[in-house]
Amino acid sequence: MLCYGFNGGLYDHENNIMRKSFSVPREYNPNYGKTFYLVIVGDDIENLRIQGYVDGSCDKGKELAGVTVDVNRFETKLTDILHTTLDDFMQLYYRGYYNDFLMSDVISMDMLYRAVVELLTTYGKLTDGTSADRYQTGMLEDMFGESMTHNRVFYLSSLISIPAGETVRLKADLIKPPSLDFYTANAENLGIYGYDMVTQLGSTLTFDNTTARLLNSESIIIKRQNFGFDPAVGILEARLDMKTEHYYLEVQVADVSE
């Protein structure tokens, strides 16, 4: 199940009960007059009950009379409801809060929609495996917001001609600054800079082999690693085992004046 517009809820796995809730919006609230959506993918839900409470605890004895909700059940394509809710989200949270700047003014809604679908089917409730913890509640707002901020892999293309029987090397550089240990009580860890590399992380990219090369080794002191570098004996290159998921390198700046 997916939802849009709700700001609370509960899922009781043992009793197979799910609750979605929202605060009754006042006239000055951005959600006043808005439609909240429960998106049921698959079999319809049963025993739907609506009840108002004096607070968000929804405890027995705190029922609130006089609160009504109009419920309209309809069938539609998932594509259509995603477009409807995504457009509403962009209008509400970007047009309203950022001085009439709308993300779709610079990025097409089709591109944003594709990013949402990728999150939904790769990490969300429609994944073949287990969805990410932060998407377990099915709140579409979570994916709408992160579709514009999560890190992406960019692909570069280049046309090259390879003469018969020869090889051509194509090089692409990506500069990644190190992570810094800003504070530590252990003196031997002061000034540590760390580099990490993963060979597997749920990526759809497949590499036959990966080689790591250490540059400017004279300016660093290696403290910890699992690459296999050994500058003292001239080992500055390592062929990585693609079954090893995580490689790390922790270094300190060497005192070149010595």
C-alpha cells in the first residue's frame, strides 16, 4: 500500500491492522481542502473504519465526535495516480515555499516521474525484495522529496575508432576528496584521511575487472588498508577481487621535510 497526504500511522503485523492518520487541517493549513490518497496495489482492503480522536494516540476513550471524512473509492492506473500526487507535491512544497520557484521549471516532470519510479521499484514498496526501512510506510512524499536529492550515477559516452588488431584506451577522471576523522581521543588516529571503494552495492553496472593505483605515495603514510599497496617495495597497483565488496585506505599526510 502507498499513501499520500497522511502524517501518521501504525501497522500491527500480529493482528494484520494498518492505520493511516492525519491532523484535521485548518483553513490556513496548506493541506486544507486537499485530497489524501490511499493507493492499494493488488487486492482491495477490507473492514475500513474511520474514526476521529482528540489526539494522535488514537487510544480508546479519546474518540472525537463530529469529525467526518468523504471516502471515494475508484480504480485507476498507478501511472496516473503517481503523476497526480507528484504534481500536487511539487506545487505545494516548491511553488508555495520557494518564492514561486518550481523544480519542474528547470527539470521536466517526466524526468522527476522516472526518478520516483526508479526509487519505488528499486528501494520502495514495489521492489522485488525488501524495501528500504525509510520507505516501509509507503509514503510517496518520502520518494518525491528524495528523487531530487539522492546521488545518481552519470554515464558518459564517447565515440572512438579502434584500428583492426589494435587497442584504444579511454580515460575518465572523477575526483573524490577523502573523508576526514575530525576528532579522536587516540593520538595515532589524528589526521586520518579515509578512502573507500565498493565493488558491489546494488548497482546494475557490471565490471570484468578493477585495478586500483596509488599516486603520490611519497606524500602519505598508509595507516590501514586492504588494497595490498606497499610503497616501500614499489607495490603501487592492485588488481581488486570483485568478490570483496569493500576496500578501504586510511592515510596520514607525510612530513616531506624530514
